[in-house]
Amino acid sequence: MADRVGNKPGNLNFMKMIIRKFTLSFLLMLFLLSGCKNEQTTTTLPRSTPEAEGVSSQGIIDFLNAAAKSKHEFHSFMFLRHGKVIAEGWWNPYKPELLHTLYSTSKSFTATAVGFAVSEKRLSLSDKVVSFFPDAIPDTVSQFLSELKVSDLLSMTAGQDPDPTFKAVTTNRNWVKAFLATPIVHKPGTKFLYNTLATYMLSAIVQKATGEKVIDFLKPRLFDPLAIEGMDWEVDPHGINTGGWGLRLKTEDMAKFGELFLQKGKWNGKQVLPAAWVEEASTKKIDQNPDAAQSVRDSSDWLQGYCYQMWRCRHNAFRADGAYGQYIIVFPGQDAVIAVTAETPDMQGEINLIWENLLPAMETQSLPENSSLSTTLKQRLSSLALPLPALGKSSAVVSQVSGKTFTFEPNDKHLKSINIQFKDNTCNLSMMMDSANYSFSAGSGQWLPGTTSLVGPNLLLQAKAHYVGLPPAKVAASYGWKDDYTLVMVLRYIESPHTETITCIFDKTKVSVGFRYSNDPNNIKPDLQGSL
């Protein structure tokens, strides 16, 4: 037995060496895995509870109750206090991982790109706009156009009137030329007029000065440090980011941007954006309406002063602001940020719910934990959902129309035919428009997810190059019967604020089809008539 390998001194030392190497390798692997895990956790904001950060859960519950009773359709919100997420919610079928169309909240990101370019001495606020585009200036350059500076674009004081945006982007393929050809009727820097084409010009200037689109220029400077991924941004016909609209981010990405400004440009202890730019960009530069009565000012968040592509708010806050209620609100006095996505016809009414419920819920010190309120709040946040169509689930005409194709005479919608099939509480609708076929699957009593290349509702739907290069739209669809002959399909474009409703009224061998956009409810066009 003395000759067994395990008992030989040389072999014992060899085994000890192997064990030591294995132990060191194992410990190194654990260290690396731990490092990867820590690196991963920096991609999301830290979480806490409302009371731990000095916020009453009851105030958040009150906000959710008020939102549910209001005319505002909320899609998501995230509440940060002291740098931590204390409440977050998405109204199904909206979800945390989805991007969301920001509309003019995009402007604040474009201005931030200008801030980086200024800090790197790629351009200055006093640079003349015409100096960047010698090949696009009109034959006659007016005195006001020659005076127009980058800072005037930032503060919405370009001097044009009326706003040229819609006409320029829907009728021209060269938006720079369209802007420079628009008469300037007020001395630049003296009069406020909201002008989205002016923001587009900032995007064009950044691209001229840096050689990169704004989204690419921001990636290593803003998006990467904040661990913002998957974003996209619309472009004009020449590949310039639209600037004043078209950026899509997740709700948490919006909150991160607000937190960066709250921390005066610092992120995880590092100065990402110069503090001087944060101060410059978030302080009042122009009075929107100097003649407004004080009583009007006191009730309006659009008359507190305009900054650099940001708005001052009441209660000493400031915000990035997008059409239909996309907000990033920064509260320096309360060390808080609130990000909201929504669709509302009354943006002031939406923000009032925040002042009335969430602002007073913030205290200066932490509060005692309340397990009952905490449980109630978690349940409310996890069960948020937009209402499904309040419609019947079946109809006597299903067997008559299922699988049938209805054709249409030439029309403005370019609809050639539709085919509808019903199976297992699912309605499959196919529409032939011009030479393209678009198909949707809608659930009865539930939202069915899908994608489509059909361009959905949008404020700038007619802009040249609209959605060029972007992936197919994500949708969620549900259907039901208004009566025995009326089919209603609700199609939510869940990476935008908007919804399309398709109504089909059947009459023997004929069908009447109507399309309604949630962002244009008063634009009711004649229904299209089809037949078998």
C-alpha cells in the first residue's frame, strides 16, 4: 500500500499545486463575474421606496387615482427622488422595454449636443447661422438673417413669424434652404416664437461642425455614459436628424437625462456634461409673452420663461416638453425628477396633476415606512392598464364575412381591398394599400402584440423622409363588436402616443370602413365603401 500514488511526497506537492491554481482561477472567475454584475447594474437607476426618500406613498396613489379619473391617457411615469426610482408604472400594453416617441422633448437632447460641441470648441453660441451653410443661403441675405446666431436658435428667438416648420418639412426636401429662405421679420434675439425648424437647424449645424449626426455625436458623450441603448432618431431627406422631434427613448432613459441635469451634469461622480452648460441651458432666456397678466402667468407653465430648448415651470422647476404630454420635469429644490409619457389634448391639465399630487408628497426628511400603503401602491403600479374596447365578443355576421375579400374604388387612403378572418377569439385583418399588404391580429378582450410597416398616426406624418430607416412599428391590437354589424379594431402604436381605430360596418355584400386617429379626433373623413 506504501506504493500508492497518492502517498508519494512528490505527487502530494503536485496535487497541492493543482489545488492552489484551481482555487486562484475560481476566485478570479468569481471576481470577474462580480465585476460584470456590478457593471450591469449601472445600466439601470437604483431603486428605493417612497418613504425612505421622503415621499408619501399616499401622494403617489392620489396621483394614480386622479390620472384614472382624468381625460389624460397616461402611458408611463417614473418618479426619482435623491437619485433613486421610488415609483414607476406602465399602463398595459405599454411596457418598460419599449421606446416612446418624444416629440419636442427631443429638442432638449439636440441642445445638449450643441452644449457638447461648444465645450469642445467645435462651434460657439455667437457663430452666425449663415456661416455654416454658404451653399444654401438665398441670393439676397437680409440684415436680420446675417445677424442670426446659434444662441437665437436655441432660445426660439429666430425672428421668423409665422412658424415655418410644417410647410417647410412637408413641401421641401432641403430644409436648410427652406429655413434660410424664410423671411425674418423681428430682430433675432428679441421675440419668442416656438419654431421647430429652428431646432432642426441646430441639428444641421452640429452635423456640419462635427461631421456626425446628432445621435452619433451624442452616443459616446451622453448615451454611453448614461447606459442609454437602442435609441433611434428620425432624419430629413439628407440624413440629418430632425432635431426638433423624432427621438425615441425608453421611459427610464428620459429619467436618466433629467437626473443628469439635476446633478448639474455629473453621472456616477464624473462630470459628463459641463455644469456651466447645464446652468446656461436651464435658465430663462426669453419671456414668452411679456404682456400676459400676472393671473395668467400664475396658472400657466408656458409663461415662466424659455431656456435653451427647455421650459421653466412653476414651483422653480424646469422641463423638457413634448407634444401630447411627454415630460421630463426636474425639481432642483426637491432633488427630484419625474418622467411621463402620455396622450392628452390638455398638457397643462396633465402637468397640474403632478403639482397637485406629487409635489406636495415630497418632504425634506425620510418618512416612517407604511407597509399597508406600500402594498397598495405596488399593487396599483403593477396593475396599470389602458381599457380594452368595451365591446361585444361575437356577432351573427362573423360566418358571413370571415375569409371574404372586399374591394374598393380608388380613394385618398389608397385602400384597395381588405380581408377579415376570425379564429379562436382572434380577428386577422389584411389591408392592401397600393402594392403593399398590411396585416394585423387583434384579440378579443386582450391586446395582441405585433409589428407593421404601415405608418401610424403622427403629428408630422407628412414630413419628407418620415420614418425612413426606422424599424417596423410595434403595435398592440384588440377588437370587438359595437353591434351585430359593426366591427371595431383598436390598433395602438405602442412606441408612440397614438392609436388608430378601424371601424367596419357590414351590410350583406358591402362594407363601410372608417379610420380614426386619436391625435386628430375631429378630422372625420367619409368612410370608404367596399364590396365583395
